Amino acid sequence: MSYEFLQILWFILIAVLWIGFFFLEGFDFGVGMLLPFLGKKDEERRAIINSIGSVWDGNEVWLLTAGGATFAAFPHWYATMFSGFYLALFLLLIGLIIRGVSFEYRSKDSAPAWRNRFDWMIAIGSFLAALLLGAAFANLARGVPIDGNKMFTGNLFTLLNPYGLLGGLTTVAIFLLHGANFLGLKLEGELRERVNAFAKKLWIGASVLYVALGVFTYVAGFWARGVVNPGIIPIAAVAVLLVAGYFINNKMEGWAFIMVALNIVLTQVTFFSMTFPNVMLSTTNPAYSLTIYNASSSQYTLTVMSIVALIFVPIVLAYQGWTYYMFRKRISTDKKTLVY
């Protein structure tokens, strides 16, 4: 395999890992954020947690794998992004730790105050992670200040610009909607009806923010690079989100979930298509941008990684698919069936 082919291949594989993470962890974060608002009683909150209890930690593996693959395949990309976004990534890690600890410790005490505290920690951790991820990807699409030594020259407040914040809030809204649709597939009874009613309101807010982000991206992104026609993929991303509203209003939960999932996938495809062959755009000077060619590892490293991925990735995917299949049944709020 040629060196250029391997560089393109690993850019695509890392994109697939991020797409998988946003798709799976998207509803995971959404469920976490919805927990204290949808669950009125402890049994309801326990049922909401149980809907992702068997998969949330597996979903986070996609993030670790994406980071590890970036480190191995594109070390200059990893070094610039993780050092430049250090504080933001540190806060992201804090959010993930808060979630993980809360899932494990919530049921250690039956006191309502104890459980309520950890429920809110799950929601806050999920919100913080979703907001920071959205803001980070928005800034990567927009471009960040990078000098000739491949060093990020901004700070945390550089990332908290209007476009970055809009990207973060839009991600939060889409994940909330994704989580509500997932809960509609997993829950039963009155709680299921409450979730479906909540999803209708979430769809309106998510659609408004997403369209605003799309317009902003088109004007500030595509036009700035001389690309007047962004292609069919971002248009399709907007279309499936709008179509999702029809299925949500008609309680067609499966199709609603699929449409929002498609929106997330198409959004990520749009992002990686916009940046290719760049991996980090420099607003200081386009010549300073990191590309798949000047940021990659050696041909030997990429070859070995490709062989390892060919062997182990199908095994991991099969195991995760089996996990979802085994825990596919709906969950009720009956105390006799709940697992604490």
C-alpha cells in the first residue's frame, strides 16, 4: 500500500471512530442530561439510568480509540490539538469522570438527597462533555491560530467564540433530542409518554439551533474558502432533522431515532469533508495548517496499524453489537424488575 493511500485511509478511519462516538455517546449524553428532568420518582430515574447502564462505558471506548488512533497515525495533529485544547480537554475529562463516578455511586445509599445529588452530577457531566465536544469541533471547522512551528497560539477563551459556543449549544440540543428518542425506544408506560411529549419540544429547539449553525458555517466556512456549493451532504443533514419532527409527532419512535442518528452521522461527514486534507486549519496563515501529509506517522507505522485494525476492529464491533442485542428489551419502572 502506498504512503498516501495509508494517510487517507487513517484519516477516514479516525473520522469513522468520531462518527461512531457521536452517534453512540450522543444518546448516552442526552439521556444523562434528561435524567433529573424526566424522572419524577426514584424508580423512574433508575429506569432511565438502566436504559444506558449496560452500554455507556462501552460507548466511551470510541472516544479513547479515536484519541489513541490520532496519537499513533497523526502525532503532530494529536500534539497540537491536545496541547492547544488542553484546558478544554481537561474539563471534558472532568465531565466524563463526574458521570462515571455518579453512575457507580448513586445506588450506594438509598437516601433521596444522596441519589438526587448524583443524578444532577450525571446531568452536569453529560452537559459539560457535550458542550465542550461541540465547541471543539466547531472551532476545528472554523480554524484556530497555529504558527509555523505547529503550535496553537490561542487559549481557552479563543475557543469560546460565538461560533464555537453555537456549535457547543447545538450539539447539546441534538444530543438531548437523540437521548429522548432513545428513551422512547427503551421505556414503557407513563414515562415513555412523558419522554415522547418532551421530544416534541426538544425537536423545535434543536432544529432552530442546527439551522442557525448551518447558515453560520456556510457563510463563515464554505464562502471563506471559495466553496459556494457545499454539496448534498449538509443539505441532507438538515432535511433528515426536519423529517424527524414528523416521526416524533406521530410517535414513530424507531424512525425518529434513525433520522436524528442520520443527522449526527451526516454532520460529522460534512465536518471531515470540509477539512480534508487538513486536520487542523490555521487562521494565522493557511500555509501553517496541519494536513494528513505533514502530520502523519511513518509508512511503516501506518502499515502495522492497518494490520492490527483489520484483525481487532471486527471483533470489537461484534462484541458491542452483541451487547446491544442482549439488552434490547424495554424497561419498566416496576421495582421488581429494576436493577440497582
